[in-house]
Amino acid sequence: MLATDVPHPAIVARTDPGRDAERYLLEMPAGSLRWIEDPEAATAFASMREATRMAMRLPAAQRAYGLPRDAELAVHKTH
């Protein structure tokens, strides 16, 4: 297996237009979904593919997308 084939954890995010900030998806134990401000507490998916699949299942009005978890945590901590 090539190093590029190793899946990396990812999260689902969306831009909150009213606040011009990103919100992150948290899957609750009962299956409900919540948008939170902390990427560290967001649900971590096994790969970008899985995060993107979840984002595509959400209503189009939410315009969600997948982000690499490690990169987002690094950027979020610097701000």
C-alpha cells in the first residue's frame, strides 16, 4: 500500500454565512446532528471519502464539505 493510500481522519464543515465562520458536524449518540464551533469535538470520520459522503447526504442548503481533521485543527488553533 502506498503512503498516499492511507486514509486520514476528516471532519464535515460548513460556513455559517451570518457569522462568516466555520461550524463542524457533531453526530450525537441518538443519531441527531448538531453544528458546533470546535473542530476538535466534531465527529471524526475515517477518511475524506467518508466525510464527503456524509456532507453530500445533508440538505443542499447547508452546503457542507469534508476537511482533513489534522489540518483543520492546526489552522483553528492558530486563530
